[in-house]
Amino acid sequence: MLAAIFALAVGAGRQPFAFEVTLRLSGSGVAMIYYDIGRGINPLDFVRVPTLGGNLARRYRFPLPAGDYQGVRFDPTKLGGARVTLSDARIVDRAGQAVREFPATAFKPAQEFTLEASNESEATFTTPPGSTDPILAVETGGPFTLHASPGLAVREKVKDFLFAWVLFLSFGTFILLAARVLQAGWKPAAAWAERRPRLAVLTVAVASAVLSCYPVVFFGKSFVSPNILGSAMLYPAPPCLPGYDNTEVEDPKGSDYAAMLWQNLPYSFVQSRALWHDGELPLWNRYDSAGITLLGQGLSMFGDPLHTLVLAAGGAAWAWDVKFLLAKTLFCWGLGLAVLLAARHLPSALLLAFSAAFLGFFSYRLEHPAYFSMCYAPWLLVAWLEITRARTRRATAAWAGGLVLASWAELNSGTAKEAYMLLASLHGCGLLIFLLAGGKGGRLWKFPHLLCAGAVFPLLSAPVWLTFLDALGQSFTAYNETPAWQIQPGLLLGLFDDIFYRTLNPGGDVFDPSANFFILLGCLLAVARFKTLLREPVCAALGLGGMAAFALAFGVVPPGWIDHVPVLRNVGHVDNTFSCALIILSIVLAGFGLRSGWARLDRRAGRTDLLVVALALAGLGSLYLGLTHARQRPPDTFAPLGADVPRALFPTLYSASLFVALLALPWLGRLWRRRPALAPWAATLMWLCFFALHWRLGMHLKTGVGPIDDAVVNPQVRVNLAARSDTVDFLKTHAYAWRAVGFDGTFNTGYNALSGVESIYGTDALINPYYRELLSAGEVTLVWTWLWVVEKDKLPVTLPLLDLLNVRYFLDAPQPAAAAPPVPPLDSVTRLDLNVYENHAAWPRAFFVERVATYDAVEEFVAAVRASAGQPLAAVQNGDAAALAQAADFTAAAAAPPATTADSPSNVASARDYRLTNNTTTFTIDAPGAGVAVLTEAYTAGDFRVRVNGEPADYFRVNHAFRGVRLPRAGTYTISFSYWPRHFTLSLWMCAAGGALLAGWACVGLRSPAASAIASPHG
């Protein structure tokens, strides 16, 4: 039966026809073909395929169903400022025979496309910058019909059935033998686990983490592969890095794949260089956006204990993979211990420790820093539960210290939204557990230790949170104004398997995290006994915490209320953030349900519990099917991503298997307990059910079966992230005090920081507002809210600003031509793994001027730069009192920037002898008179220590986003700017005070006699 279902599911995903086309694209992304088979062109009938940039010709294949076609639409890219060349388009059958061909002239711009060139064999189109939905219409010559061969379909289904039959027969035999072995070894293993419960939970956690990530552990795959949707790095398309040639890509299906590769991973390279090369704390990131805070981002992971391995390895991919695996192991172990402590039932703790490795969360956050925020969070609950049950002052003090450590790890996990909201949610729930279950006497003796922990943590972590809050106050962020996104309550079933989220999205994308159906089984068993379980204070506290998280994530709390709550109103992704807290609390609550089911499984009352489970599951299914088909119109509090979406066969069969496995598993457990003669068969089927509830939510190697590969995570190849590039070597030799950029995805944001070459862009959450205003006024293309793109076609417009930004080298992907094509007015320097162009008009990084202009709006300043004929200038903004005061002696005669001609010698003196470290820029200027030294590195108020010839000096904002310092007279000046956040010294004193308090607390608390018992709720 399973083989027949498999054959049907695979056959349903294998379409009888395919649209094939050769594309050359300037940037990676996705291409989509829409087809009208009687329902018009709509957002439901389409096929999406990942595409690769780099302007290299590649053949793409889009599966198509049989049917009567009224029309076709083709969207080869969704990128603004893109170039697309297409050729050799046709529809083929399964045998590869062409059944319909389309000349290149059949493709016509319909929306946001411009035809650049076209003939019968090839057509080239471009999209304008900022476009969001470019469309090509396809002239098909009228309706046409695609009919599949019945004989071919039957032969393929027979082959699929035979393959599946052999596979399931082998797997079933293995499971049966394993069940018999486990049956024989059950009692010794159980006895060992009872003697060492915490070690047993750890053992299961390690096994589940390894099993769920087996492609990474055993097959050379990676969590941080650039082949996730072809993430542009040095090169715009796979292979994105030098040193390897793998071009296979994985569609992340809506997962935020870029944050790690473009942000956190490059941060680790910056931090390693700061620590091991410069001997400095990694406070500043000189490589992004003309310099920007690093520690102040709140995302750097500096301080995360597991991150020490990554920094020691210099950011290597293997170290990141180890960190991901260790974090997942900690997650499973922490949740297993939380269940053990809360529900006091070892079998439930072991089962849930295993199950925790297979969550929809891990496909939603495939390679994202929120992975670590989620993985560290259970230890907050563990610490609170241990404090609540502690019987001695020593144990209380030790676990209060553990609470500080868990909070520290969470704070430094690499996110702001998820980490801070998980800290608030789980500390709130933990405090509720302590108050409800701590016992009056226990609370009295434990409060001093909690107060110490509450004082030590903010003091110790002051360098992190105080620097972040100060930077936040001076920065632009996409979350300054953001709507509160929530989930429609009818989608509650999706919280336990993301397939129920995906089926609402025409592309099958995942748009929120989920747990799994085994956890749902535990929660439903808890619902069946909720009256009894609510008498347990720990369960009641967890339930209240879960209700609060549910109310926020699923819209019980209206978004209008959220908009009035400080901090919470800036979270934006309320659905995602509080789903994380809800998943953790649901897993621990599931432990109570499994414990209850385990105890009542072989009794008559157990049948009642299972009936309640069945009815509750039917209710959730009815809620999902009854509400998610509704077509809603905005503005609404809730809205699914799709409407009237037809259910594909594979998701339907998979969903059905979840329902069957969930309902069958407890009944089989009952049979296993009550009928010893049938125990081996019951155990075998239980393992199959357990497998059915988990298999899709782990990582897998690619099977080649489209419906399965689309529904699971297929990690891609591990590579050397720091592999040698001739172009990067050239830049480091020739561009020490200059910046470099890449055209259209080449030398992409993030790779500049990874490689140690300064640029004008960066993937940073906190953005310098002056710098952002300057680039916007200079017409540099901005994608999303942070990604600056240097476009070759816009170079005449943007080059004056790029000159000011000290951009000397421009990189471009090599073309098939023998020589690099000209890009005037740039000079072609060399052709290596990238084409390198030089801009001789770039301004010096630092320079001296005698006169300073003033301006009102940034547009006025940019106009002055364009009118300066490449001559460096300095200007301060009217309204900036501090800058005007500093430059007062030099602005009186400067109503406009000074003109420079052949007859008027320049008053500009370039700096020399640059010394650059992570946090410090030092240079020497020979000033011909009194004036201003300008450093084209980003300005932030009060965060730099300036020394001129060894003496402290003040600095001010000049050229809208950069730094200037007064020079009172002619002479040679050595000037040094060192980043040291204005409250960083205070935060270090606070950290020292926290350390002293921690040491004193440890001396008093941990030296207390271990036998001095205090009241315990479990005593």
C-alpha cells in the first residue's frame, strides 16, 4: 500500500511536459512560467525555478501539466536593474522531443521590461532599477493542446511502484529486526537511563542532532553553503567563490538564506582579524558602508561561548557547521532536561529530546542566526526549573549563575528580535513557575540569589546592550516603522507542521516556524487531561506562558494594541518571534501529555483520552480546512498568503500520513502494552508512525524525486570560504587605502568584509542615517532597505559620488571576449578571475582643505560634488551647530565650493602613510596652512577618540556623513581616529562591577554547606 501511495505521489509531481529555455542573467534569483489551462493567468498555475546570474548561458527546465493551453506568461527574473538574454525556447515531452518551439521574437515586454535587442534566435531585455514584477508575454500563436502518452505514464508508475516496493520492504525488514533487538535490550537500556537520566537525555540529544543533520555530518554538506539559491559572493552566480566548481543549488522555499552568508559569517572574519591580526576588540567594521559599528549591531555573536570555536578557526565553514551541530544538540538536551524537570517523566523526556531535532523551525531558519537564539533558549527554562526545585542554597546559587550564563548566551546569539523576545518570554514564564511552584519557604531563601542574578546579568552584559542601545538611537533601521505581522488563528495546525503553512502559498514557501506532529500528540494528550494537569503549578505556569505567546503570534492581541507597546511595536515579525517561544513551551507541555498517556495507556481510561485526541485533531483539521479557503480583502488583522489554492497530491498524501500516524501511534502503544504476543509487530508499526511524524523535518540528500526534494531541506556543498582569489590578492596589493565595488552582484555585499577589502555597502541592520541619505541623493540604487547596488549603466550619474566615497577599483564578471570590455571613464587594469577597472579620479581617503563650504540639504551638497570637476572639497551642513562652530574660521569666505582650474592650483593636500587597523585609522597630512582634515569614513557622534600629533582633539561631521578635524596652522600632522563607543568605558566599569558582584556572590553562595536544606515543593 505504501509503495502504491509513493508511486502515485511521485507520479503526481512528475509532469509529462516541460518548457525549456536558455537564459543569460546578470543576477541570481528565480524565474517563473505561468500557464492558462482554462482559469486564466493566475498566481496558482505556475512553476518556479532557481536561476543563476553571472551572464553565463544556462539551460532551465520548467515542468508543465497536460491540458488545453490558452496562453503562457514568462517572468525570467524579479530583479530590478537586471539584464536577461533568452534563446532556444520550446516545450518538450518526457522523451525530450520538442512538441512546440518559440522564436525569441515571441517574447514581448508586458510590464517593467525593456526590449534591448531581438531576432529570431535571441532576445535581450532589461528591467529598471527598483522594479518588483517584470513580466514577459509569450505569443503562442493561439490556443494549443498538450496530451500525455497514457502508455508512458503507466510504465513510469510501474517503475515507481517497484522501486518503492523494494525500498519499503527493505526498510520494513530493517525496522522489524531493529524492533526485536530493541525489545530484547529494552530493560537493560531503561535501567541504565534510570540510573543516569541526564546523561541518557544527552545521549539521545546527540544522536538526534546527528541523525537530523546526517548530510552535514557524513556527506560534506554545510549549513553555510553559498549554493543556497546561488547566493552571490565574489561571483554573482554559483560557483560563487573561487576554488570549487559545484553549481547545484537548493531553493530555500522562503527561508531567509542570505542573513548568515552576507552578514554573520563575514562578521566572524572581521572579528578574527581584529583579535588575531590587530590585537583589538572587534568593535568597528571598517569594511562595510565606509565604516559602521559592529558590536553595536547587537548581532555580532561576539560573546557567544560557541562562537569562540568559529573565531579560533578564522570563520571557516567547518567551524560554523560544528557550531550549528553543537547548538542543535544543546537545544535537544535542554528541552529534554526541561521536560524531565517539569513533568518528571524520563521516557517523555527522551522521546521529546529526540523529536526536538526534527522541527519545521529548522527549515524555516535553515542558515540564520535565529537558529542559535532558538537553540539556547530552552536553557533559560532549565535554569528556572532547577532553581525552583533546588533544596540547598548551594544548588540555588549554582543554578542562578546558570541562569546568568543562559541569558548571556541568548543575548549574544546573533539576533535582536528573536533573542530579546525569547529572553522576555521565557524569563517571564520561568518567574511564573518559580512563584507558583517554588513553595513559600523556598521562595524566601531563593529570592536573594535571584536578585543577585538579576543584578549581575545586566552589569556583566552592559558592553553589549548599552552599545547596542546607543547605536540604535543614532541609526536608521527597517524596523523604525513596521506593521505587526500575525498568523490567522485558522492556521494553528501549521504551528505543528509547516506543510499546512506551505500549502497556502502557491510557491510552496514556508513563512513561519513550526514544531512537529509528535509534539502535537503530546499537547493533545495534555488537553485530554487538562483539569488534572492544571493542578500542577509548573504545568499551569507553562500553560499561561504559552497562552500569552499564542495570543501575540496568532492575533488574539490586535495589532493596534501592539503598535502602542514600546519595543514590541518595532518587532514587526510578531508571528515568527512569538511562534519560537510558543514552540518551546509546547514541547515542555507535551511532556505532561505524554506522561499522562504513558501512565493511562493500558487502562480503560486511556481510551477516553485517545477519543479526546481524535476529536481535538478533527477540530483543528476542520478549523484549517474551514477557514483557510476564504478569500479575504485587506486591510485585515489576519490573512493567509494564498487563497483558493488547489491541494497538490504529495502535500495531501503527506498531510494524511501525519493524521494517520498521530492517531495510530497511541493505539499501537496501547496494543504493545496490553498484548505481549503482538508487541514486536506493534513496536515495528510504532517506529513507522514515529518515522512518519518526523522524516520530512530533517536534512536529506537529494533524491531526484521532485515532490520530496521540494518538501525537505537539501543542504549543499561545504566550501573553503576564504579560498584564494587573484582579484582579491591584486586589490590587497594595490588598494590599501581605497575602496572597491562590484557591478551588479559581483564582489557582493558581505564578501567584501569576508575578504578584508573595504567597500561602500554592507548587510547591517543598523544603518548610518547620514550615509544612507548621501547615497540616496547620489542616486546609487537601493534594493530593499539596505542593499546598495552599483550599476554599470548608471555609472555616469553615480560616479561623482563614488569618487567622493574613495572608490578606486570596480570589479565585473569576465565575459567570453578575449579582453575586458571598456567601461568609460574607467581604465581596464587587468583580467583575472574578475575584470578589474581603475578609477583615477577617486578622492583620497583623507585630505586637507583650506576652505569649507556650507549647504542646506544633502541634494545641494551632491550637486556641489558633481560640479567640482573631481576636485575634493569639504562642506558642513547648516543647522549642524557643532560642525559650524568647528569650521567657523574656514567658512566665512566660502559661500560655495572653490573651483579648481588649470590656472588656480588646488588647495587640497592628500594624506600619506596610512595605518589601518580594525578600530583605528591613522594618517599623516602636510598642511600648507590652517584648515580642515577630512577623513572619508563614517561619522557617528561622540564615538571616536581623535588625536592630532598625540594630543586629544575634537571632530565634527563634514561632507554630510564623514569626519573632519581642525588644523590650526601649517605643519605636518599625524592624525588618528579610534572607534570607542561613547558609553563603552562606562559599560566596562559596569561589567567589572558585575564581575566583582559575581565573585562575591559565588564565594558566599557556593561555599554554603551543601546540606543546608531549604524548603522544596518536591520535598
